[in-house]
Amino acid sequence: MRKDAMNRWLLAGLVGIGLASGLAQAQTPAQTQNPSPYVAAGPRFYLQGGIGVSTQEIDRDDYYDYYRYNRRYRDDAAAFNLGVGVQFTPRWGMELSHMWLGKAHLRSRYDGNQKIDSRLFSLVGTYTYPFGASPWAVIGRAGLAYTDVSAQVDGGPGRNTHRAPLVLGIGGSYAFLPNLSVHVNYDYYGRVGRDAYDRPVLGGALSAGLRWYIN
């Protein structure tokens, strides 16, 4: 069931990127002569969204009960994000995003399987480094997040925890239109919450998506 859902989301993402490529091919030469959005003056606002893969795991530093999860202490899941942002200058900007890291399933030898569902809002500053006048750029991000982590053991204990971890991210961007670009990002959130046995949970995500500048 999880694989079917992931396949549907991945297919939707590919269709979206394909439609964006079709729009790019439909533009006139004058519109596509300089597609880079990284040289535009003045603040520019944008919307963005993406899909990817997240990793959630128990922090080994506090792994006092290793035997419970020695078969599987980490899990990958489908991740989704939506966000808004503003590019104040060609270099500096700010983003507000919502990220769902998906549901991680941790197998236990002696107790029920544990499910961890992590969601967060993040506010980060961004720095864009373009490669000359080309449509390629590297983008770094740093800021804070507010997390909501739900952990539940089948037939056992459960808990909800919240944290405000530091967010660090790095990514690449390719702008094929003045107002549309493709992004690939990796974001690391560190300790996003606690599991059902009060151990720290680490989270991170690798994602790809589209950014649309609305002005």
C-alpha cells in the first residue's frame, strides 16, 4: 500500500515536470533568451513544491536499548514539501516551508513495531550562487524549524513531541524559464523529536521539485 501511494506521488511529480517542460518549449525566443532568474533586481516572490525521500532514525548517542531495534533502527519514507519565499536580492532570500517526512516503520524484536510520523515548519534564510549568466545555481539554506513528531508502538506506548531544531540545507537549481526552475535539495533537521521510548529521532530529506516566481 505504501509503495502504491509513493508511485502515485512520483508519477504526479514527473507529470508536473513534464508539463513545465512543455511550457518552456512553447515560449518565444525573446522570452527564453535569458531564462536565469538569478540576475533580476528587486524582491521576487515565489511558490515551490517537491517530493522526495526522507530518513528517520534513532540517535545512536542515546541508544541505551539497542537490542530492541537491532534489526532495523532507521527507515526511509516518501517526503513532500510546499513553501513560499522571497528573493530580496539576486543572492539573498527567505523561505517558509512545510515538510512532511512521512511515516517511518521501525521493527522491534521484542515489542510491537514502532511508527514515527514527523512533520515540520521551517523558516530559513537562503543564499544563491549562480554560475555566471547560466541557468545553473547552487543554493544554501540555514534557519529554524518547529516539529511535530508522533511515535506509536503497535499495542504499546505512544507520544507526541515538539522541538525547534536547526535546519541546514544545500541544493542545485536549473532555471529553464525566467519564472520557473527545477530544484534538487538536501535538508538536515537533526533531532526532530522523541520516539515512544523517549529516545531522540533524527530526520533529513532529499527532494526535487519546481519553483514558480509570481512576479
